[in-house]
Amino acid sequence: MKKTILIGLSLLTVTTLAGCGNSNSTSKGSSPTKTEKAVNKATPTKKKTDASSVPTDANHEWFFKDPVFYAGNETMTLTKSEVRDSVEDGQKVLVIYNTIRNNSKKEQDPSNFYMVIHAKQKTDTSNVQLDTGMVKMNDDGNSPLQSQEDNLQNSLLPGKTVETVLIYSLKNTNPVTVEFSNADFKTIGTKTYSVN
């Protein structure tokens, strides 16, 4: 059901991206959650992008230059990552912290990035696309990343920037390769995260 809704929303919003070219607050009383640092390894041919060279309008060709993914109407800047406990017992998730800026003159849906960003991890037999995940809840039943998760789902006003998270359920401890695609869904860059 969750996948069906995500796919439906993806199809509905793909025309938005294609057509146009952290408050780290933790609830009191929360249980300590074990977190592990995920090590970033960008595609070797990519150089880090100077923030002043990133377009702030929607009229340029899409690109990924670590840590910036410019996608026309929106720009995502990757800030950090970590491995956290999943809501599913014994499982882990990769959390990729980022900021998203609305480059357009209209409200945008930051969750559109899930259509053009895909995480993959090798198993014994396949290179599997990872599903979105959820972090372990605090003792009070809240997500420790709720504000960032909400920011990803809320409409983003023109010219504004919010802190968000992408969360993927891990299959094992093999590295995760994140692929960044353009409006035609062709991969334009990758970044690898070590999660062991």
C-alpha cells in the first residue's frame, strides 16, 4: 500500500520536475538510539561544488556535483549521513541529511526528489533498490527526525530552504550507492556511502 501511494505520488509529481527543467531537536525523555556514521564516497570524477556557483533559479541543466544536486525547480545539498536503528527490530536505516531550496516562483514538493534519487545495495545475488525506511521511535512514540521528515512532505515556498532527510532501509552492511537522475530519469551522478 505504501509503495502504491509513493508510486502514485511520484507519477503525479514527475511532471512538476520534468516540466521546469535541521532542526536537530530531540524530544525529552527519548531513549538513546545507537547511531553510526556513514562514510561518504562521491563519484571520483566529481569535484565539490562551491555554493556560490549553484544556480538559484530553475533555468539550468540538472547536475550532481557532490554535495549539490541541482534539479531545476529545487536544489538539494547533502550535509551528512548516519546509520540508525530502524523502526523494524534488528534492522538499520541509512539517514541522509540535506537541505532543499526552492528555485522556482511557485510552491514545490520536496518529496519529488524520491523520484530521481535511488539508493542501491548489493546482496549475494543482486543490486537491490532500497525501500524508504523509518527510524526507531523515541520512548514517547515520536520520530527523532520528525521535523525533517515533515519538511520533506510539506510544500516549500518560493526561494525558501528547509532541512530534510532521506531514509533508506538497509539490506546488509555492504556500501550503498545513491544514484541521482535528471528529468529524463538518466543517471547523472552517484555517491557511495559505507554503512558498516
